[in-house]
Amino acid sequence: MKKWILPILISVSAFAIIFIPAWLIQPFKAQTSQTVKYAYMLRRFSPWLTLLLSAILILILIRNYKTFGRWWQKAAAFLLLFICLFSAWFARQNYFQWMFNPLKNPAYAAASKVDFVDPSDMVLGVRINGEDAAYPVRLLAYHHLVQDTVGGKPIVATY
């Protein structure tokens, strides 16, 4: 059992390094400047940390491979290695961008025709040349950008 503690700890750590930033930066979840700072710090170092943890785990598993006598021990070692290597691959992906997908075919409606915005909803408001537009923050939270024309001028509203 003792030989499994370090490999399990390494795999869990590698997974935590990629999971924590994704968990901290979720749409509609309260965020502070400290949590965002921490998430981006982990995100910045995660490619190197997960690679280092994967290399250490590979060395440990090679060193202990002959002691894995039963099939389930070899399967467990493979699973731990898979988790660590997956974390190393995932750390090199732009998963923050995956969480915020652009609208493929945005549709706009006059405020008098909109039935999905409550009076208590926050909106991002724009007024140009006497024309008003409002974009619900609830919808912008997942997309962050909206391209529109307001008052005859093209704009990009962001949140």
C-alpha cells in the first residue's frame, strides 16, 4: 500500500492543477480578484507542473513495475499514468475559451418584444446617436462579446 501513496498523490495533484482554475473561473459564479489571480497563476504554470509530475510518475512506475504482480495493480498504475498524462495534455489547451463560446447566429429584438429579461436583470447598456441597446449580462456571461450596430455605428460590447 505504501508504494501507491506517492503515485496517487502525484496523479491527484496533476488533475487538481488543471481542475482548480476551471472551477474558479465559472460563468455565473462569484469571483474575486484573488480567485481570478490564483486561477491564472495556476493556469500559467500548469503546463510545466503537469509535465514534471508526469515525468516523476513515469520514473516511479518504471522503478516499481516489477512489484505490480496482479493485473489490477498494473491497471491501477496505467490509470494513474493516464490521469497524469491527460492533465499534462489538458494544461496545454485553452479551456477557458471553451467555457465561453461565441454566439453563432445572434438575434436581436426590440425591448418591447423581449420576454426573457426580468426587470431585476443586469444589462449592459449602450446609447449612440439617440439609439439605445441593452445586452443582458446573464447571456453575455457565456459569450463575453456581442457584435451589433447601434446608432448606425458598428460596436463590440463586452463583459
